[in-house]
Amino acid sequence: MFAFFRRMTKSWFAMLIFGIVILAFIFTGVFGGFSRFGGGTENSGEGGSIATFGRKKLSAAEAYDYVRRDYLSMRQQNPSIDVATFVATGGILRSVNGYIAAKAMSFWAEKNGVGISRRMVDGEIASIPVFIGVNGKFDQKLFDAVLAQQHMRPEQLRADVAEDIVRRQVLLPLVSGLKTPAAMAAPFARMLVQRHEGMVLAIPASALPPSDKMPDDKAVSDFYKSNIDRYTLPERRVIRYALLQPENILPSESQISTYFREHAAEYGASEKRILSQIILPDKAAAEALLAKIHGGMNFVAAAKTAGFSPEDIHLGALSKEQYTERASAEAANAAFGLAEGAVSNVLRSPLGWHIVHVDSIQRKPASTLDQVRGDITRQLSETLTAKQLASRINHIQDNISNGNGFSDIVHKEKLEAAQTPALTKAAVDPEHPDWQPDSTVKSLVGPAFDNGSNNEPFVVTIMQDKLYAIATVDHVTAPTPQPLNRIKDRVIADIRHSEMAEKSHNLAEELLKKAKSGMPLPELAAQAGVKLPPATPLAFRQIDLSRFQQSLPPAIIRFFEMKPGEVRLVAAPDESGWMLLKMDRLVSSDPEKEQGLITAVQNQFQNMMTGDIAEQFSSAVMQQSSVSINQTALMQLEKRFLNNGGGAQ
């Protein structure tokens, strides 16, 4: 059930439709970029073509770059994913298919007359938060510095933004206004509030006595050999690194004055409006919705009846020019001619039929240079400092590409080198268990295990724009069994625990038979022959469990799979014993008593429908593009990606 309601998060189409604009994330990670939605260069590179679609070819070098960015983006969300897992779960083909799907959609749109202006692209770029300075306006110097840090040309970014806008123009009209009937959502909502009642009896291994006989040397040796993986230290790596920190650069008076003159429009008097809007594909539907609003219905409530959440309709503070680019001149003229709190008539734009609400109006008087000097100084200082640091990092990357080693680069850059102990992938030093890594070392360990073991230097972001490191793997220690004489006491303790665990399992099997014959769990606990914790009642609803921030214990998952009257035996975590579960009854409840539940389920269904429709449309577009993937080249790409540890070629 939970997987069903979470399914929609796996669709990039659904995320695109519901406003998770990938452009906002390009510049927030270390090297995160357009993993699936365009960007990059159009070079052929070595290795031939990975795929062809229409007249377009995807070169091996270009595909490698997209796959690498996709992998790094995924690692930012889940650092536990390594290169081998990424490849084994189809990450290479997924990235290639995502790229092809995005490009095919853009080609189809162009062929069918869907286009955008340069002003629309520039307006979209200007709204990306990372390019906005401390004065709340787009800053060209900050834009240049960020692109330099990301090794991206402005025309690359504009091309990617243009493709993203085109896809929104194509897909939004297809899915706007979809709504799931309450009658369809109600049965699923009822399942969420149905209470599962039962009991659990814990049978911990510690409740069972170990054997009175101490294991002899042969028993210890045999147990050690048969469980050698348990006593083997994992691969460890020694990392050498040197830190790079920015040197704060202050702007000159001339630079401050020039900046103020060049941004005169930003510091002049201005007006922005915080707007909300509903877009529907049908004029009649929009006029009917407007009639509800004129009849007294709240704008947000009216939007909900059309399937939009408050987050879907909120646009934030926009200037008239910005809203013109997002909608149309007609819509902007109407929105900026309304009083605060007013609602527009139905307005037409390329995206559909708009109804606009003016949430509030922000008016700002003109500022003098002295009033904004501090902000300009701080912003220019950050920009100059970031640009200087980006230039230095680029210089180091060039040195790495030219084959210079860690020691040479550290010497040239006049940096101070340091070294970690031999660490596992979990940043643990098995030889010194009490040693604790600092945040810098923790940031180095993941890349050190991902970048192979060829001693090639690599650059790591410790704190974006504030602290970086150049690092290299100095030494690799293969997985090594610990000597028996050093851990004999631990092996003996494990043998004793194993004996208790076996006894607890035998007891658990006996109690399971009695429970299946009808004996209540509290009575079983009293007759177990050893002191067990008392049987504990269980009572859960799926809606309560779905709000947990952490993963659910396996026993609770098994409990929800059981039928009334069923009894199951489930292993406790970490081989600590067993749990006897009994499901007694299901207690129904009215989902309408849970405020907003049916609406939430409707929205979940709507999200899935939106993703499915957009995905089907994209698949149809791809079928017209004559897609062909070179499987041999794809396998070579996988090998190269694995050999490089997911790093740059």
C-alpha cells in the first residue's frame, strides 16, 4: 500500500509537471547538472555513438558525462549508493533513455510549432535562486561566477532552459485539470484508517542460558573459520588531502560605483506583486470556476476543487516583466491593474486559460548609493571571492587532467597536506575504534572509495563556495581477516550468543505451535519455562505509520501483511532473538473523520495519473524518433564508468 502511494515519485514526468524545476538544483551540488534534461556539448568524442534518434547522435563521451552527472546527483540524495550499485540497477541505460526522451520531446515540439523567445529563457534564468544577489535581483557577475565554477557556458544553460520550458508547454495542457472522483479515493482512504489489532511476544536470546561448558580451542577455531566474514576487516584506504579556502577579496570604490550604475533599474523605485493563478485547458471550465469565486468561494478553496494545492498555484513575488514572460502581456496587464486581493477575469496565454489573484503588492522606493553600499560591497566581495576560488579550482583540475600528481599540485599551490588513518567506507578506523573523524574527513571518504585506487588526485567540495580539498588515495588495504589470537574473547562471546540464539529459536518454534493451536500469547509467556517479557498489545493504522520519518521495523511490516487470527514468527533485529506476532482483528473507521484524508488520496491518484499520461505521451513521441541504442557501445560505457569509479574520464 505504501509503495503504491509513493509510486508517483519515481516519475520524472510527474516531478516536472508539479513544479520541481530541475534548474534550481543544477548549482546546489558539487558537480550536479542536467543529468537527463539536456545540456553538455555536442561533441562526438571517442568511443563512437551510444545511440541515434532521428538525425541526432549521442556520442560515448557525451553519454559518459550525462551518466556521471546523473550518478553524482543520485549520490547527493542517497550517499550510500556506490558505482557498482548504480550500474547494477540499470543506472547507465536509465540515464541514456532519459536524455533521449528529453531531446525527442524538444524535437517534436519544434516540428509542431511550439517555440519560445529568448526573453522567456532569460526570464526563467533570472528567477533561478542561485543567480539572485542580496538585493533580490538577478546578478550578472554572480551568474558568470557560478557558470565558471560549474564549467558551463551561458549558451549551454540557455539551451537547457529553453528545452525545459518547451516541455512544460507541451505537457502542462495535457494534464491540467485532472481530478480523481472522491468515490474512487474513498476505499483506499478507508484502508489507511483501518486499525490492525493484535499482540507480540518477544523471545530474546538473552533470556536463554548459554551452555555451562566453555568451548575448547577446536570449537573456537572451527567457529572462527566458518564465520570468517564476520571477523574480516573491510577494505581500508589512506587518504592524503590538502584544503583550499577562499581568500576574501574586497571590491574597489570604482567597482562599487560601476555596479550601482549598471544596476540602476534594480535600485530605482519598483513594484512587485505576490500572485496566485489557476490555469485550466478549457475556457468554459475556467469561467465556471471564476463564477464560484465571484460567488464567495475562497481562491485557494476554488483551486482545490480543480485539483490544485496551494503550492501549485502560488507564484511568489514577480515584476510585471517577469509575469509577462511566464504568462502573456494580456495577463500581466490585467494582474498589475488589479487592486490588492482582487481576482482577474479569465485570461488567455499559450499555457491555457488563467485566473489570477493578487495576494499582496510590494512597492519599493528608490535607493541611494550610500543606502545600498553595504549590500553591494558584500555581494561583489562574495562574487569576486567565488570567482577567484573557482579559477583556482579550475586550474587544479587542469593540472589533474594534464597528469600532475597530488604532491606536485600541492607544492605548486603552496598547500599543506594531511593524511587520514586507514579508513573503511564508513569512515571508521578499525585499529582505533575510539577515533572519530571530523566533518572534513567524512566528506572525503565517499569520493575516495568512488574514484578508484589509481592514486589520481580529485577535488572534493567540503562546503560549497567556502571549503574544498584536493585529495588522493595514498594506500589501499584489501579486506583482511583479524588474527584469531587477537579476537579470541570476541569469538568465544559470539559462540555463547549463538548457543543462546539457537535455544531461543527452538523455544520460539515450540511457542508458535501452541499459539497456532489457540493458546493466548500472555499464557504462552507464563508457561515458557524462562522469564520472557510480557506479551504487548499492538494497534496500528497505516495512515499513522506512513507519517514515520524512519523506515519501519520488519516486524511491523509483517504485522500488516497478516490476516485476522494468523500467527507468525519473525526474527528480531541483529540476531537478538525472535518475535511471535498474532493478528486478532481489523477495526474499520470512517475516513471522513480524518480531516483532508480523502482529498489527500485524490491528490495522490491525480499525481499518478498526471505522470502516467505525460509518460505515455513521451513514449509516443520517442516511437516517432526511430531510437536505436548500440548495446556494444553501452556495455563499453558501463565498463569504463566502473573502472573510473564514476569519476571524470
